[in-house]
Amino acid sequence: MSSAERVVFEHVTKRYPGTGAGNPGAVEDLSLEVPAGKVCVLVGPSGCGKTTSLKMVNRLIEPTSGRILIGDTDVGRRDVIELRRRIGYVIQQVGLFPHQTVGENVATVPRLLGWDVGRQRARADELLDLVGLDPASYAARYPSALSGGERQRVGVARALAADPPVLLMDEPFGAVDPIVRERLQNELLKLQERLAKTILFVTHDIDEAIKMGDLVAVMQLGGHLAQYATPDEILARPANDFVGRFVGADRGLKRLALVRVGSVDLQPVTTAMVGGDAAEARRRAAEDDFPYVLVVDERNRPLEWCRDDAIPAEGTVAATNGLPAAPIFDRHTTLKDALSMLLASDVQAGIVVDDARAVRGLVTADMIGDRIRASAETAAVSSGAT
Amino acid sequence: MIDWAWVGDHLDDLAWRILQHFTLAAIAVGLGFAVSLALSIWVLRRPRLRAAVVTASGVLYTIPSLALFAALVPVTGLSLVTAEVPLVLYTLLIFMRNILAGLDAVPPDVLEAADAMGYSSGTRLALVELPLALPLVIGGIRLASVSTIGLVTVSGILGDRFGGLGFFIFEGYRHTFMTEILFGALPSIALAIAVDVALVAVQRRLTPWAAQQVPEGMRPAAAS
């Protein structure tokens, strides 16, 4: 695997003939650095210059001024054909070659580089495997026989064929339905954990930007970079009104998608083990102001919620006719998902379990609400300061 | 009505006239295709020149064939050149239109992907654009072949060294002998149909990807 390389924009400007700055697709004095192995999402309304910026990296568009470096090399000084063969490129319409099989499509760049046929084929099979398509059943098909999601996977495989250090993706999942998009996004994130390429990813969808980006570059009309920061920073402290409006009034809610249950201080929960002393459980239940006790099995795994006053005064605790022990979260659950599950549940508390499914504590809607209010305050403070 | 005895006596003539007919047509289609392909590539990214060349080939197409053969005789005599030049000129419009339409129909996203993967403009043309234009290009070859096979008969006006099966038609006409007219006309129709069928087979062979195209709603329900 060739290692990833950083991509640096240095005062890059693109103006179109006969038009001034501020026209659709123009880019004005863009400077940013994407560290090697990171995903940088360029996001903004249509005409903000995000696609122009992307296409200047592989010189499908030449900048008017400024320069772009890959690693330490100015792309403008390299042979354009050789440059492009070292940069993966994925577009919304995929652009597969209809007259070539899936295998031949994937092997395009290796073929152009003059690899021998056996090596080309082995590499194509390896990549189809990587994107979750069985080479035995897919390699010999023509693109017309594929679904939209499959085509996009083949497009990603083709872009990775020569193991380029940099990958450019222009609204790669814009043309597939939301369910397939979600799946492709997750697959790309998983793939990226293994490959660690430097990826520049263009989208107009702020939710996609927040989900996919290690870093997000918000661009505004006229090709100005409005803010370049981590997703959390952009949601917590939008740099100006434009970014604030673009990320939306629900940015507190969006931020919840970035926080996982594992990073939250859990609220303790009173539990009662099945077969334990009922009177003792009842006494402990009365000590907190939460109206329920969580009934657990002998390994501390949740069974059901029982109202404090439904615990028998004497005898033993039993799991009988309480409320279902739901929702159950693990440390990977995002607070956004947690909140939506909580809003639909009987008891407004999510049970957090560990890998052995043993109870660790609770997350409540109130805790999440506090978090939204806190982030809204920090945002208000920072926008007041600028 | 048909003089079968005469037919039986002339089967040898028929064989070599069919061969002559086919050869005259094949030379014209081959030359016309080569010239059209070169012209199409030359004008492809030059819109004004392209309009001029396509218009010119259209004007050529409107000249009556008999008149064109006759007009060339004083210049090139009763020669093969005189027989082929009109045939070639008439193919230009058909070929240029189909080749250019085929190249125009290549989806822009495919071209962008090709550029981004590091095709040079020459390799892109040879390995992406022309192969994708092939269905329309072969469509042009079919059209031009059928029309040229029809026109070869007219070159019989240049004498019995030309005309292929048209020779029989001219002779039969001169002697008001229906059998001979049909002896030329029916095989020329059969030749045109045979060539067309053969070209369809060639097209299937060369563009397997186009055959596998399934309408959107009828694709196998594969997991996305």
C-alpha cells in the first residue's frame, strides 16, 4: 500500500474568462491543508466553487493563480497524465465504461500503467472483494447489468485500483436512494479505517459532511472558504452567520450525532436481582427519586423495569409484569440515535450495557437535553465574541 | 414469362457479376468509411468546420447519380475511378452523420472519468469514444452498404466492365427482355439483404455490451 500524502491549497484562485470574482464555480484565494490520511469534506451551496476546487487537484481545471501541492510536489509542475493516474477519482454519475466489463473497468489505470494482464486481473478481483462485490459473479458483467449502488461500488474500486495516495470524490453518493447512500457511506468509512487515504470529498449535504469528514471546509458563494475545522467545532462554533445558517438551527441536534454514549457520564441506576430480597430492594428503590427499579438477572443483564411500588413488600424479586427493558444502548450508540429511541420508549431512560450486556448505567433524555443547551450556549458566546 | 432456358445458360455470368457488384460496392464503402472517419475526427472538436463539412457532404448527396457518372466521364474516362468516385461521395453523408452522432452520444461522465484516470486525448478517442460509437457507426455501414449496392447498378452506364448486376438490367432494358432485367434486379436485392444480415451479426459480435443492456425495470433484483 502506498502511503497517503497531504494535499495543500496555497492561495488558489480560479476566475472564469469575462467574469469577475463571485461568479458560480469561481474560487477565491483558497488556502487549506488536508493532512495525510484524513477525509476533508468540501461542503457548500451550489456554485460555491467546491467542485472547481476538487478538479484543480487533478487538473481537470487549471487554477488562475496559486498552487496545489500533493506531498511536497506542485501538481502544476507534473505531467498531467502521470499525475491523474496517481489520483483516484469518483463522480456522482460514476462514469463506468459501458463497453467494458466490471473487471476491465476496475483495471483501467493498471492497464494504462502497462501492468501485465494477470496482475491486472488479480488486482481487479482484490478490489471487487474490498468493496463487497464477489468477483466470481461480478467481474464479467457489463455495467448496464448493475444497480446504482453496485455501480458506485465499482466506481470506488476503479478509483483505488492503482493504490493512489489521494482520492477525489465529487458527490459520490448523490445519485443513489437514501438507504443505499447510508450503506455506502458506512462502507466507505470502514474502508477508510483500513486504507487511510487522503480523501477530498465534495457534497452539498451538511449531514453527509459531518458524518464523513475528519475535517469540514464550508465554502460560500464567491468561492470563499468560510470555515475549516472539525465537524464538532463547526457545529459548536460556526465562524459566521453564513456557516450558522448553513449548518442549520438544529445544529445542536446534529452535534449529537458526533457524540457516542461511551463518552458520556452515565447516571447510576438502582437494580434488583431476580431472586433477591424484595424488602431490601424496595428500601433501596425509595432512596433515589427515579420511579423505577431495573430488574436484572444474576449476571447483571437487564430484564425489565419495575415501578418502585410494584415491588412486593416481602419475599423475593421476580421478573413478572414490568415494562420492557428498552431501549438498550452500547458505547457506540450516538446520542442522536439514543434521543430518537428515548422519545419512543415507555421509560425515558436508556439502559447502557457493556460488551457482556451487563448494565453500566443510564442515559436520559434530560441529560441529552442539557447537552444540547450547553452547546447552544457555547455557540452563542462565540458568535457574540466575533 | 420467364425464359428459364436463358437463365440456365447465364448462371456463370451471374456468379462473376455478383462478385463484381460486391467488389465495386465494397471498394466504395471501404474508401468512403476511411475518408469519413478521418474527416469526422478532424472536425469533431471544430464546430464551425464540422458544420461546413457536413453541409458539403449533404450537397453532394443531392446530385443525381446518373448525372454525376456522366459528368465525370470527360475527366477520368470510362475507368474504375469514374465508377467509384460517385459511389464514395454518396457514402460520405451517411458515414459522417452516423460517426459524429455516435461520438456525440458518448456520455459526458464517461469522458470525464476517462480524462481523470489519465487517458491522453488520442487513447481516449481510440479506446473509449470510438468503441462506444460503434453501434451507430456499424448502423452507418449497413445503411451505406445497402445504398451503395443499389447505386452500383447505375455504374453500368459506363459499359460492361462496370455495373455488376446492373449490366443485366441495362441489357434487358435495351432488348426489352424482362427475364434479363429480373436476372439483374432480384440478385442485387438479395445481395443487399445478405450483406445487411451479415453486418447485423458483426455488430452483435463487436458490441456484446450493447446486447446485454436490459431495460431499467427488468434488471435482476441484485442487492445494491
